[in-house]
Amino acid sequence: MTTLDRDETHTPAALPRPVVTGRPLPLRIAAPLAVVAGLALLLAFPPYGVWPLAPVGVAMLAAAAHRRRLRAGAGLGFLTGVAFFAPLLAWTNLHTGYLPWVLLSLLQAGYLALLGAATAWVSPLADRSRWAWPVLTGLLWVGQEALRDRTPFGGFPWGRLAFSQDTSPLLRLASLGGVPLVTFATALVGGLLVTAAWRGWATARRTPHDDAPHGGGPQGGPPVRRWAPVGVPAAVAVALTAVGLLVPGATEGSGATVTVAIVQGNVPRLGLDFNAQRQAVLNNHVDATIELAGRVAAGQERQPDLVVWPENSSDIDPLRNPEAGARISQAADTVHAPILVGAVLLGPGPGQVRNAGILWRPGTGADMRQLYTKRHPVPFAEYVPLRDIARKVSKQVDLIRSDFVPGSTPGVVRAGPAVLGDVICFEVAYDDVVRDTVVGGAQLLVVQTNNATFDVAEARQQLAMVRLRAVEHGRPALMASTVGVSGFVAPDGRVSDATGFNTREVVVRQLRLDDGRTLATRLGWWPEVALAALAVAALVGAAVLRRRQRVMPG
């Protein structure tokens, strides 16, 4: 009988509590469990959206890696990562081939390999106190995401645990500590589940000799409460999830009411050549806006104070092409409202371009003072780092003929009736890019995106991020896509007027603006810094404990 099977209450008080040791799960069980963990995580995300499976997946990986050697823990984490990221990111291979998808999936899986190794490393701490296991699990997940969100080349935060909780009670925690707190809470619930399951498994392996007759405890002690090791952590997991409902939801803002229109003009064809037909994408958005103006004139629709077009809605630089600029001016003049236009602008240097949102006012045209350039271009999609080396891996990098130049200022766009917090496409996944707009005065979060090169799964995953950002900062938000999904999001995360995919639609809604700041907005990155620092402290503590175990006599 291992020390894991003994009741900890019978350790003599005069002796120090021993570090509980034992065997890991058999590899024939742990390996499939790691794969199932990845699939459970996948199903928690849109388009499936079964959010309770996120903590279940966390629990499975924690159980599989517990008490293993570092290489085995890393291998099991990698299995989970591949099973999770390969299907989650399958939309990246729709039009670019398999190689980018495979490389990206393997890179992201590598971070879960580090998580698996870290989980194995801190096993002595988890064995020392079962209530430490859930906290360790939560801290390690936050630490892993903090690293993955920043490396390499600025990181790729897609697939963070928090982004699976857009319909969960835990979503409300975003207003207190942002994405890191929601990730921590989700993984903490998973840690509680594995604590319950693991202790239950250990209790089930007790021998009859371990329990005294007539329900008495060992050596005539108190009865063994077999349900407690399972029931208590499981009950705490349920209670912790429900606690999110006690966090006050954001109320309607106290600012002015504005009417905003989202124009989803659609594209001639999906894929990398969505803009191959010259000016077709721009014409689609101009025509849809003029049709909106006709419905306004007929009294069928409210007069918008602002119109939002998506990323790449102008497939020609309207600042350098008079015809393109004239068409946008025609749309703005007809609808009698400023238009936030997503456009690819040439320059500032030769061979360079900018992914930008620019405000186009009726009567005066482009307002160069209200221009936002995307601060976080996507590596190997909008620019190619180490191009000569990358070309040796795949010549497809040369499909990117010009490197996008990053902007240097937050996307605060003053559109007259509202101050917008403009972020473009994947930027919605980056905490600092969104927060900087709110700190800069944004009253309405706007996500301009072009999903024409992806599919509806990617669009719905992105919309889930918009929901979290709305709650995190207590702001109304919207997502405007060329092909869908577009829609409005209330400060409490509710989605309204969501459009279909690969359709042409225009949706109009009144929104109440807000200038307040949530606790998460005020704290900024400090919750993540604190949790990541505690994760590092746990790794150091495990190292100290392991060293003590090696030098202990006997």
C-alpha cells in the first residue's frame, strides 16, 4: 500500500508531514486520456461551444501528466496540443495549403508540451496537499498562455481557455481581471475536477484491511468518509463556476445614444483571391451602403450616426486612387454619415503597405487625423520575418509580396458622435491592443475583420473574443466582417443582429455609449503578471521540494 492510500490524518503529529508519493496513471491510460483532453478543449470552443468541456480537458491533461517524468509529461502535453490545435486551426489550411497549418499547429502544441512538463514537475507540491493541485493547475495555464501570447514574433493568442467561456458564468470574471482571470478560473475548476477524480480513484483502491469493520476507521478511528475526497472538490468546482453569476453584469452605459450601421458587403469569391476582381469588394460595400440610404429615406430604417465597413472593404487604396475615393465619398454623402473604412494603404516606403481603418466623412472625404494603422500585423500572413530562411521552408511565403508596416498608436478614432476603439482582425486576441483604446477614451469597441480567406468556424471564434472584450471593459462592441459573422455585442456579452456567413447584409442598431472603466481596465496587465509570477514561484518551490526529497535519508 502506497502512502497515497493512507489517511493523512494518521501521520504522527511529532513528525513532519511526508511528501506523498505514488505511481502515475499507466501510460496505456494516460496517452489516450491526453488525446481526449485535446478533443474536449476543442469542443469547448465555437462553433461547438460546449464550454463545460474546457475544465474537463484541463483535468484530463493534469491527470495524464501527474507524477510523470518531464519528457513523458511533455509528450503527453504535446498529444493534447496536437489534438486541440490541429482541428481548431484547420481554417488556416483552406486556401494556403497544409504546410502553414501543420507548422502553426505543431508550434502551438509545443506550448502545451511545456505545460505537460511543468505539470509533471510540480507533482510533489500537488501530492503534498491535494488542495494545492487546483491552484497549481490554474497558475500553470496562465503562465503557459502568457508565454504563448508573446512568443515568437509577438505570439499567437488563439485558443486561450478564456475564449471558450463566452456563454459561461465565468465570462463575468473578465470585468474583474480580464482574460487571465477567466483562464485561471477555468483551469482552477479543471484542477478541482482532477482532484476529485484522482482522490476517488485512490480511495477505490483501498484494501479491506485499510478499513475497520462496522464502518469504523483504521484502528478504531472515526468512519472513513469515502464521499468527501470526491464530493468536496466537485462541489467547490460547481460553486466556483456559479460564483461568476454573482459578479454584477455591466449595465447599459450612461453616455449618449448613437445609431450604428454595419455593412457586410460580401466578396465575389472566398479565398486568397477574394479581391482579384478589381474594385469589386469596394463596389459591394458602396452599393450596400447606398441601398441602406434608400431605406432610411423611405422611413424603413433609422438614420445612422456612423457606418462601419470591415477590414479590406476597399480593395484599392482610396487615398491614391481617385475613382475609389470618389466611390466612398458617394456612399458617405448619400447615407449622410461618416464611414469607418477598412483599406490597404500603400506606403509609407516602397514595397510597404498598411492595414488601416480610416474615417471618411460626408462632404469632406478622408479625415487623415482619424486613421488607425494595425499595430500587430500577423507574421507569415501580413509580413514575413526572416524571409530568406522562411523561403527555404516554403516558397508560399512569396505570395506575400509586400510587408505590412505596423502602426505605433492605439486605434482611438473620434468619429463625431462616438469615440471608437478600432482593432483590426486578430488584434482582438491581444489584451494590450484592445485595452489601449479604452484607456485612450474609446466608448465603443469596433473590430474590423476580413474572414473571406477563412470559414465560419474562425469567424465565430473571433466573435467569442469580441464578447469577452465587451465584458472585460464594460463597453458596447461590434464586429464588422466582409463575409460574416458580423454583429453587435452588449457590455454584458449578449450578441444581437448576428449575420450569416458568405452573405451580403446590413444591420443597424442603437447603442448606448459608456466612458466608465471596469476593474480589469484599471488593473491592466497586473493580474496576469501576478498569476504568472506565482506560476514561476510554484516551479521553483517544486525544485526545492524535489531536492529535499533526494537528500532525505532512507
